[in-house]
Amino acid sequence: MLDEPSSCLLWPRAALMQLAHPAIAHTEVESGAYANRGTERWRATMEYLRLVAGADDETLRFLVREVNRIHASVRRP
């Protein structure tokens, strides 16, 4: 399902959900993530969704740990 063109509709929803959270929205705006790296953010989010959708339990735990590791340096205002 995530390899279908319709899966591109997931990105706007994911972006809106992120921006709806005050702490996340502030961090995203301050970092310029959407303005400067929007395409990369889209690619990474879609790749993550593809991997998670087909992951077994062990792989899913690994993916969650990796995302948490990557986001560990993000600080809320």
C-alpha cells in the first residue's frame, strides 16, 4: 500500500499532525526544517512509514530506537 501513489497523501497529514503540537511546531519553525529541508523530511518520513508497515517486532523495535536516537538531540523551547 505504501508504494502506491496515494501514499503521498500521508505526508501532508503527518506534517499537519506534527505542526499541531505546540512544542514540535515551534522547534520545526525555529530549525527551518520544513522551509529548508522539506523534501528530505518527506523522503525520510515516507521511508520510515514503508519500513514500519512491513516490519516484524524486532525490526520495529530497532526502528523506534533509531528514530528516538536521532531525535534525542532535539530540545523543546
